[in-house]
Amino acid sequence: MVLGVTVISVGVTPAPEPIPAPVRPQPSPRRAERLVILGDSTAVGLGDPLPNRGGWRGVGPLVAEALGIDETGYLNPSFTGARMACVRTEQLPLAIAHRPDVALVVVGMNDTLRPDFNPDNVAADLTAIVRELTAIGTTVLPVRFHDHSKVFRLPPSLKRALSARVAELNEAIDRVVETEGIACLNLDTLPGAYDLTVWSVDRLHPSELGHRMLAQGFTNLAAAAGFAVPEPVSLICSGGVDPSAAAHVGWLVAKGVPWLWRRGREFLPYAAVIMWRSFRERVG
């Protein structure tokens, strides 16, 4: 038996085409016109000498060139031996008067070698530096440090002492960076930071390649903050001087050893405490 089947045609209303979201134009990178670098001997440029005893170049001029900033827009009031408090009291007023678009802050290692090191004081000084500069519209880019004991050979106990101090310094910097909501160049995770070619003979300051790596890291952060980088930093060394073996020895005798002697005497009491704690942990 065949049953009749009635087929009912149901009209289906097609779904409306989705309305594309409006494309918002991305803001064009803005040109930085003024740059300042604050800090210690690394900020001065030690490790990257210029020809004919023309002084030091270093990370600051490399960043200025990458950002397209001329000599009149670049300021470097940094000096060797500077601590975080020195930057706040002596260098910051000059930076404020310069009214920079970008400020690089490379300081802290000298604090770790002093007997009166206090991470809370370091954090307070860095907070003041950041707030005073951001109040005038400056993008502030500090650094957090690598473990210097990995490139500077020390006895095991001194190595532990220095590593512990650097960790305290970085914790202080991290607190400020998080609280103030700013970017920071992390030297510990910078690719190649522990290669010996990145360091000068003293193992305390970057070589020309090291300064170029710092400059590249800073300009990457500046670009992320919305600044144009017309001339990206090259990692091919040029324009500086490759110090000779004699120059290396001369620097160590005239500068390096006296510096180590002065700072070592100040750092040894803290290192002795670390050694005593290590001994007690071993003997239970």
C-alpha cells in the first residue's frame, strides 16, 4: 500500500551578514626629540672607547642615534661611582630641566657593594626619580640587573654574597616597576647577556657589543611605548676601538685593581656574614 506524502516547503530567512567592526587607525609612532641617560659608569659609556682617546661612547649615544635625536637633544649627566641616591639628588634636577621624552636609568650596582646598602632606600630613590620624570611626560626606562657573579670570577662565598645583594637590588627595582606601571630592561634575560664577548676586560662594564645590546633593548622598549626608531641599533661593532692587550693590562693596573681594592674592603664585612651563615648551615 502506498501512502500519500505531503511535502511542505518552509522558507528560511538567511542570517544577516555580520557588520564588520570599524577599523581604527593605529596612532603613528611619535618622534622623540630629547633623551637623557642617568646612572653610573655604564651610563657614562665605560667599555666602549672612542678613537684617539676621544672618551667613551656607550649605550646613550647609540640610543640617541637610533631615535634620531641630535646632540642638542641628548643629555648625559651620569658619572662613575654613582649610586641611586646620587641620581636622585645630583642628576635628576639636570634631567628635569632638560625635559626629556625618554629617560634611561642605569644605576644600582654600586649600591650593592657598599656596607650601608638598603634596598628600601634604593626603592624610595628610584620611585622619586620615576615619579618626577613621568610628571613632566617622560617615559622612564630603568634596568634590572643580571647576576654579575656569572661573568666576574669570585671565590664561592663572595659569589654567593654578591648574588644575594643583586637579588635584593632587583627585588627593590621590581617593586617600583610594578607600582609605577613602567617598562624595564631585564639584563638577566637579555639574549647573550652572559657571553664573555659582551663584557670588557674588567668584566664590570659592557664591551662595545654589550653597549649595543643594551641600546637595542632600550630602543625596543621605546618602540613599544610608541616612539619611532628611524635607525634601529646594529649589533655589528663599528666606530669604537677594540682595546689592545696592553690597554687591558694598563686599565687593570691603573683603574681596575684600585677600584676592586676600595670596593672589596667595603663589601667584605657583608661577605663574611654570608660565609658564616653558609658554614653554620653545613655543620647544622
